[in-house]
Amino acid sequence: MSQFSWRIDKWFKGLSQEQLDRLFQYTDLLYNFNQSLNLISRSTEAEMDRIHIADCLIAGKRLLSKAPSEAKIYDIGSGNGLPGIPIAILDDRRSVVLVERDQRKVDFLRIAISRLGLKNVSIHPRPVEELEKGSVKCAVSRGFAALALSLVKVRPLCSPGSLYFHMKGENWARELAQAPSQVFTHWKVEVDLAYELPDSKDHGPFYLILSRMR
């Protein structure tokens, strides 16, 4: 029996049974592999559905509504597959690329993709810097790096108009304030969505920050 709460079907009424089944199976994989790989904080295991899955679904739906339909979505520093795998489950017509250099985490991602039957997900098992220059039109990160460092690393891979979404907590403004001024000659950065997690008064607010390359 799973040792985590499961309320996604209550919070997200529009999901199909196939989507719900895949999200549950993925959460179960996260829980079981976390015992050896430390994919998520142990303190969040009991409420993985709220802290990790609901978070990625809320941000992922917003991203999908704004990302160009033909653009691949690059999950930079994917690690445990959040948010790339939930985004791929939300829309199986979108190509999602999980960018992760840690081989143990890459092995987990391969297992998850295979067991979930996700045909629209691939893995770039090398550093983000080794992606083709100018190839990234839409990217997303959750827990990858501070805003400024993320933007510096990804800039050579992007072209004017490229979108880079960052899932952040309340520290996003501090990260932005600490960014060197030259970052903003290449990127326009703004809050795209502020949100709270469902049935929660002690988690949040959270923010989806959108950086658009000039």
C-alpha cells in the first residue's frame, strides 16, 4: 500500500483516468526510488501529491497554454522528472526533453518513461551546455539553480522570443535582485502566475516566472 496521500483526482477534475493512473504510478515510482536515490526531500513524501504533483500540474497547465504548440519543452536540470513528466502526461502531443547529467537520475528517468509508456518524452543525459546552440524555444526549471545562473546557462541555447519558465517560491524576488544587470539586456523577466497549492494554508505562495529572450 502506498505511503503517501492521493488527492489529485479531487483537485484536478478535468484529468482523464489514463492521466490520473500515470500520475499515480509516477508518484509511486518517486516514492520507492527515493529510498535509495534521494529524489525528493524525505519530509515531503507523505504529501507528494500536493507538494510535487499538484505544483507541477498547476504550473504545467499554464506553461502549456503559453508555449508555442510546435516547440519542444526542455526540462532543464530535470533530476526526478519534475515538472517534465507531469507536463508530458498533461499533453501527450507535446515533445518533452528531460535534461539531466546525473547518471543515477537518468537511469530513474528511463525507468519512469518506460513504465509509464510516455512516447513523447526523451532524455538529454549530458550537461545543459551541450544542447545545440539556438535549439531551445521553450524551457522550464524547478529547483535547478538561481534565476541569474539559469538564464546565463541557457542563453546560448536560445534565440529571440524563446520562453524560459522558472518554478519558484517566495525567494524569487531576492534571486532577481541579485542578478547582474547585463542579464536583463538579454531577457525580459516577469511573474506569469502566482498560486497556492490546493487545500493548503502553509505552503506558498508559489510563482511561475517567465523569462522571454529579447
